[in-house]
Amino acid sequence: MSTPRGTSATADGGIGSAALLVSLQLTDSSFPSGFYTLSHGLEGYAQAKAVTPEGVPELLADLLRHSVGPSDATALALAHRAAAAGDWAGLGEIDRRLYAAKLNEGLRRAATRTGRQLLDIARECVGGAPLERYAELVAAQRAPGTQAVAAGVAYAAAAVPARAAVVSDLFAFSASFTGAALRLRLTDHRRAQVVLRATAPVIEEVAEAALRRELADLGGCVPLADVMSARHERAEARLFAT
């Protein structure tokens, strides 16, 4: 039995065309959330001369496994689950926990700036009750409005399966990171694509781990990345917000 065209899932459990189109739109570099204006800490490493072009792929993999995966990707998976279940109190708790897990002011500011922008635009172009309820929480200051949680709610509102949502957002992080490496002259256009493709197994690994975590597990641990981010906040000249 075939699945009707445009549904969120296919007969074999894969992602349907409607859900795929939402994922592509939300992760596109032209989506005006500001996510692609961030270096995700890479500029701090570059300023400290703590990363070389050869070290970019390893740094990306480490950040995915030990920072983004346990924090943002986990929060996204949990937010997707909470929004789908209508657990608004739980959603606010997830958002607050993720915000608290970001140790530097610059990271917290960037997470809420991009998250609230994503929420605002998603309400218009995706729509749905979950986004409206989440917007009420943010407006009432019961949730800070972080990017990962806003994305999780948007994906749930569009009936994008949780695994596809997490993988999509991890890909967006990786694409944004390699784009920053390009602007910082740590790679070129061709090499950036090679690195991005080679990161696919890491993205799959990190997504599977994020989908298994509970709220108590949320929070990454990459002390050096936090140090580089703190140094970047006080840099005299910056190309990126983080």
C-alpha cells in the first residue's frame, strides 16, 4: 500500500515529501534565523591559533559528539516529544535547562536570538498549535526561546519525524560550521564539501544518542570550547557573533 504524496512519513517509516520540504526549508542557509551567522566557537579557536585547516574535521566531530549532541540535539529531541504530546510545562523545563547549560553569555544570547527569530518566522510559514503555545510560553517568560527547542517545536508542528528533525538540525550545524571555516580561510569550497560529507556518519551516531537521552542527561562538556567562546566574547574584532 503506497503512502499518499505529501504526507509526513512513507510506508516504510521514512520521511515523506511534505516533511522533507519543511526540513530543507528550516535548515537552508537562506532561512533568516541568523543561525548561519554564527561560527559556533570556531572563530575563537582561529583567533587563538588553536585550530589548523587539517584539524577542522576533528574539531567538528568533537563538538558534535560532546557539545551539540548532548545539549542542543538532545533538547531538540525532547522538545519534539513534548510538543507532540502537548506537554507545555515539560517543554518550558527543557528550554530552561538548555539555556542554563550554555555557560557563556554570548552563547546564551545567540541561542535565544536565533531561536526567537526561528519561532517568529516558523509561526508564519509553518504554523500550527504547537508553535502558538510555545510562543505564549516565551512571551510569558516561562521559556527563554532557544534555537534547538524552537526548532524541535517547529518540526513537531510540521509532523516531521523526530529522527529526521534531529539529523536535519545536526546537518545545519555542520554546514554552518564548515561555512564559518570557509570565511575564516580554514578551508576552501571543495574541501568544505568533502568535510561535510565525511561528517555524515558522526551526525547519524550523534542523532541516535540524542534520541535516547532524557532531560537529566542534557548538557555537553567541552571545557576548551567554553574557554575559546569566553575569549571570543572579549575580542576586539569579531567576524561572527559566536
